[in-house]
Amino acid sequence: MECGIKPIWVFDGKPPDLKSKELDKRVAMKKDAEEQKEKAIAEGDWEQAKKMAGRSIKITPEMMADAKQLV
């Protein structure tokens, strides 16, 4: 800000229809990561479980509202 830079935050709205295949792919990847996480937990592989947990996180509307309020 000292250099005249003004930060902005953009919260996307509804994605365009052309993006639906990509969004479906992302949902499938998150589902797979969730399954791998559960398997890793069952096997006691905490490092893999942590890795897969990061890939399977789901942002809820409440989380988004909290983020907007904080900003």
C-alpha cells in the first residue's frame, strides 16, 4: 500500500456452463482423495491421510461467508 497498490478480493459467482466438465472432474478427484484418506487412516498411515485430507477439503457456504466477513 505504501507503493500505491490497492489490494482487492474477488469472490466468484456461478461458474459458466463451459466449466461444468472441469468441475465434475474436480468433484471426482475430491471423492477419490476422500476414499484414499479413509483407507490411509484405517491403515494408520497418518502422513498419507494428512496429504489426502488437504486434497479432499470442501468449502462450505458458511466458510465462504466467514472469509468474506474477515476480509
